[in-house]
Amino acid sequence: RRALGSLGKSRAKFISAEEKTGVTFDDFAGQEYIKGELQEIVRILKNEEEFQNKGIYCPKGVLLHGPPGTGKTLLAKAIAGEAGLPFFAANGTDFVEMFVGVAASRVKDLFASARSFAPSIIFIDEIDAIGSKRGGPDIGGGGAEREQGLLQILTEMDGFKVSTSQVLVIGATNRLDILDPALLRKGRFDKIIRVGLPSKDGRLAILKVHARNKFFRSEEEKEVLLQEIAELTEDFTGAELQNVLNEAGILTARKDLDYIGRDELLEALKRQKGTFETGQEDSTEVPEELKLRLAYREAAVAVLSCYFPDPHRPFTQTDINSIRSQPNMQYKEISGRVYARKSDYVNAVIRACAPRVVEEEMFGIDNLCWISAKATLEASRLAEFLILQTGMTAFGKAYYRDHSDLVPNLAVKLEALRDEYMRFAVEKCASVLREYQSAVETITDILLEKGGIDAEEIWDAYNSAPRVPQPPVTPIDEYGALICAGRWGIHGVTLPG
Ligand code: ADP
């Protein structure tokens, strides 16, 4: 595909200081402390000599990590824009080639160009593509090649002299967990910044940034509308918030209106939520069967949330208007000081099982569908977190980043203990749902009829429902599970009734 002559040339995109990235810190909203940290770095970059006299050096590398769409690229461009420095943008996947020696020489070229323009900035997006742990499983092939590239990055970063004008390397990833630890060592990416999902205030600030070039009836109305959208968009990234406003703009134009109104914003929001998983932008018509499944799922989650209320995040409402693989239940912002007890974690695992368990109760094991598939993942993930990272279980008091941290014999123990937690969670969840089947039916009916239900109606249904007493569930046997791996085998569990 590519001519041989260009082998080894880095494919990085170059933006000179004069061209400017056009992005400033004003374009990034929310998470103000991140800007503070980065502004500090820009200050040092711009006034190297002055700071060096005081013995302060700029970090060599800054690693931004967090979910996609949270503004990591935006921040890197803002750093370049604010510092007025040449900017070299590359992607980790650019370096991954099957030809021997290409990755390393691409890295070398990139750093050589950046150095000749120093002080300058290199941005490597998706750095995990080249910087994943060495010696791990070789997904997608090209492992040895990638290792060469990674080694070259390490060499280049070690090679900078701190005493001369330098090159700042900014890396971005949403997989911090798979990065090779050598990259994170002192003198390489020594500043690690998490870019997370925005809080409610953050979401409002982001919406305001992207509403700058949009028309509203008045400043007051804009404020009120954006407030409302910020309330309704928990778990949204900056990119998704931007999409909502853009989509609302498009709808406004399509209807030939002069100003974005509440209807357009809510419609845009609905579309954004609906396209999370399905990608079917225009299918507003939901098939009856899917509606029924969604309603049962939300009702089950609601009942479990009443039975095991999350002390830190009271629920507010749910609906069956968006088709996502995760429950639509919405929660208040976390308030006050959070101290989760072991029982809170276990309850969270049980709650997370609800979509899967109710589907199985209603439709049978052969008739499950994808809207409950994520529940299994979520519940296992929570159980694993409790076992590996809290030191609260029989697994021991050590901290493990994830299961890849475990030696084989511990991995077997993890599996057994997780199975035992999951066995208990599934059984307890099923038991609660059977006890409160009548509340589940009531909430389902309301959802099918009105499309949505709020916390008050949920609690009413829950408190007034006749209950069917259930036999006790066998408690978690932590030690039994540790000694006897796989005894429980919950995978084959069938729910009676
Ligand atoms: P990432 O690199 O983390 O995947 P991007 O920087 O590519 O995310 O984000 C995509 C777009 O989403 C940005 O160009 C910007 O328009 C918008 N965006 C994301 N986060 C924010 C934020 N915190 N403030 C303002 N806009 C944001």
C-alpha cells in the first residue's frame, strides 16, 4: 500500500507554532483542577530557563487517561495552543506494523523531528496500542514489533537532556491498566492525570462551552435549559454532551426554527441515549417485545433498589424510552461522605444481577436477549473489585490491580470465590424478585402505560405490594469456596418457578 520509500517515516501530523492548534484551556470545561495542573506545566515550558535556575524542571511526559470522549485530545491541543509550541500528533496504532523495524524507526523519526523544533510537544493518542505490557498475550499479532517500538519510546524519553530545551510527550489512553509499567517510571510519564466523567456542574460548564455558537431565545432560557440537560445526563462524556447540542441545532434547523428550544434538546437527548448501543439513529419505534423486556428490567432494578437501597445514591426515576444494554434508572448525585461497607458492595452485586435474573424468570434461559447481557459483566466486575481491591474478603488483605496481577494458583482461588459471591447474588436476587413479584408487575404496568416512573411511585408500589415469603438463601461460604475451587458452578444455575 505505502511506497517502500516512506518506510520508517513517522506518520505524525504536524502543526507548527504559527499555525496554532486553535485550542485553548477555555475550550475544556469541568474538572478545573486538571487545567490548573496543566497550566502549571505550560508555565514551566514557556519559561524553562527561569524555572531551571530555581531547580524546577518540566515533566518529560504527561499521561492523560480516562474514558473516550472526555477531552484528552482536546487538552493536549490546548497545551500546545497555550504554550504556542509546535505540536506533533500521532496515534499509537500508527507504529504498529508487521514489518520488522518499522515501529522503532517511526518512533525515532518522530522524536528526531520534534527535537529539531524543540521546545515542542509530541502527542501520542491511544498509546496503549504500542505501549501495552510486554510479554502479555499477543492480541492481533505484531507483538515483537510493538515491543521494539515501545523500547524505542523508552530510549527516546530517557535520552532527553533536562538541561536543554526539551520535548514534552503527552500520551492518552483509556486503558491505563494494560500499559507497560516501564512507561510510568520516573523520568518518563511522570505526571499521570485522570480525566474522568464530568460532574453535574462540569456537564453544565461543558454544555455552556458548546452552546457558545448556538442560538437560544434568551440568556435566561438558555441557563434554565442547560441546567435541565445537565441534570439528565449523568454518565455522559464531553463528546456526548457536544453531540446533544449539535443534534438539537440540526433539529432546530430542520423545523425551520430560529432558536433551540426545550423540545429539540430533549429529542436530541433521547437520540443520543438511544444510539449508545444500538447505533440505529432513526428507529424511534420500539418493538412491543423489547418494550416489555425493558419494562421488566427496569422494574426489577427498581425493586432491588428498594430492597437494598444504595445509601449514597438514592434513585430518582426510570423509563423505557431509551434502548441501552444498561438499566435506565437514574440517581441523585453522590452526596455527603461515602463510606461503603462490605454489605454495600455485596448489595451492589446483587442489584447488578437484576436485569439478568428477571429475564430468566420471565422468558427462560433459552430466550434471553442482549439487554440483560451487560448485567452479568457488571455484577462479576463488582464482585471482582470487592475481592481484589478492598481487602474485605477471605481472599486476603492484599491489593491487586486486576486479575492479570494474579499468579495462576491465586487466579483459581479468585474464580472460586467470585463464583461463590455470584452464586449467592443470583440466588438472593431471584429470591427478592419472587417475594416482590407483585411489585415488579405493578411497576412494569406503569412503565408500559406511561413510559416512565419516578421514585415516589416506585416506593408506593414496593411498599403496598403483597409479599410472598421465600426460603432463606444459603449465605456466602467464603472459606469453602477458597478451598474447593469451582464447587458451586453457578453457570449452570436454573431458577425454579
Ligand atoms: P478523548 O481524546 O478523551 O477521546 P476528545 O478530546 O477527542 O476526547 O473529545 C471529543 C470532543 O468532545 C472534543 O473535541 C470536545 O469538543 C468535546 N469535549 C470532550 N470533553 C470536553 C470538555 N471537558 N469540555 C469541553 N468539550 C469537551
